[in-house]
Amino acid sequence: MFLITTIVISLVLFVYFKVNQTRSSGPAEKRSYAAKSSVAAGVFLAAFGINSFAYYLTGPAAFVLLLFVAVGGANIFLGIRNFKQLKPYVEKELAANDQ
């Protein structure tokens, strides 16, 4: 049940961040929302891979587990790294928009 909840929440967050990405005005803010959506997509892929292996327990499910956890982990790692790099630029952009 935990994995299914994680899958649904990560999909909702993915859609939320993508909608905010299209609504935002500045380029740094858009890239920040893209990085957040990448993390949500990574969590979805990892949770889906673990859930598929827990449900089927077969060889192909193990391959799907390894593949999805590897791709999901890469999305999570790169999304967090991009978000950390963009954070100062987003703060400057938002401060400039408030003035």
C-alpha cells in the first residue's frame, strides 16, 4: 500500500510541477520546476520498479526493478543537483520580480 501511495503522490507532484513550470515567467524558475518534476518522476520510476518486483517476483520483474531503480535514481540525483545549482538564481529572479 505504501508503494502505491508513493506512486500516486509522485505522479500528482509531477503534474503539479509541470503546470507550474508552464505558468512561471522567468527562465531560472522554469528550470527549477523542471528539476523538481525530474525528482518526482524519479521517485515514480523507482517506486514502480520496486512495486512490480514485489508483485510478480520473476526474472523479468527483477530486470524491470534494476532498470527502473537505476533510471529513477539518476533522475532523483540529477534533479536535486540541478535544483541546488539553480536555487540562488531563482531567489534573485523572484527578488527582481517583487520590486
